[in-house]
Amino acid sequence: MHKTLLALAAVCAMTSGAAFAQQSTSEGPFMVRVRAVNLDSANKDSTGLGLSVNDKVIPELDVSYFFTPNIAAELILTYPQKHTLRAEGARIGSLKHLPPTLLAQYHFTNFSGFKPYVGAGVNYTRFSSVRFDPAVQAALSPSIDKNSWGGALQVGVDIPLSKNLYLNLDVKKVFISTDVHSAGTKVGTFKVNPVLAGIGLGWRF
């Protein structure tokens, strides 16, 4: 996934020329992007169980509003994503997570049509449909907290393709964690903390 993003960025850089510099100055304040995103989890925990969730490619939708040419707010959405939950590599159950994220962004405007940006904000993740295998449930009576709040960092670039249409490359670090309990007693914290590398298209209106 990362090699694909770099290759596409290189191709666009070589083919940009004057056409990219002559983008429309009558763009509206809204931008909608759709992305395919590779979710790569850090999978760190303090339980001693070696907990992890699988990496996967997920769809992503975001809506941005530009208050000025440089300042924007972006709301990032997807639908609940299902993951396999493992301990030391062995499957112990599954869960879903829904991670809407709100970011404040600064967009640079002096790059000959290219529009790099940086962002920072907050993520809320809701864990649902948490299921443990029967043997694990009987032995440990495990549970996790269903809500997570954490920070989010972002860097990306919008590359003009035609009037109001952009190729988007985007990388985010999102801080997601949950406390793990056994028979009602906290035994540690599981930190998912994924890096999300995405590629997609954006429409400005």
C-alpha cells in the first residue's frame, strides 16, 4: 500500500506542469473525499496476553469545510469495521469498531497547484459486537471498555486532476485504546493506535 502511494505521487509530480497550476479560483468551501485506507495497528497492550487485531483495507468518507483558503475542518467517517481479536497469535474472538474523527487542518497554497496539508484533532471510537470464544469466556469472563477518546494527527496532499477534482494521498496516526477486564477486574490496556495510509479522490464545490 505504501509503495503504491509513493508511486502515484511520483507519477503525478512528473505530469503536473502548468495544467495543475491553473486550477479554478472559484472553488466552493466544501470538499468531499472518498478513500481506500490501509489500517495498520500498533497492537500494544499491558495485559501480558499479546493482544492484537488484524490489519485491513477499509473504505473512508470525509467531508471538509474551508473557513479560509488555508484553514479547514474535516470529519472522517466509515461504517463499523469487524476485526479478529487474537492473543499471542491465537484467535480468541472478534469485535467491531466505529472511529469517527474530527480534525482541524492547515492547507499550504504556494506549491504550484499541489495542496499539502497537516491536521490534528480528536477521535472517538465505539467498540461493539464484542464476542469471545466460548472457552475464553468460560475461563476468564473477559470484557473491554466500549468507548475510546484519543488524539489524531494527519499529513496529506490534494493533487489537481481537473476542475474541482483531486487525487488525495493521506496518512493519519490515530490513538485508540481500551481497558481490558477479567471477571470485572482491570488487567491492562490494549492500544490499537493504528497508522492509516489512504488514497482516494476529492471533489471541491
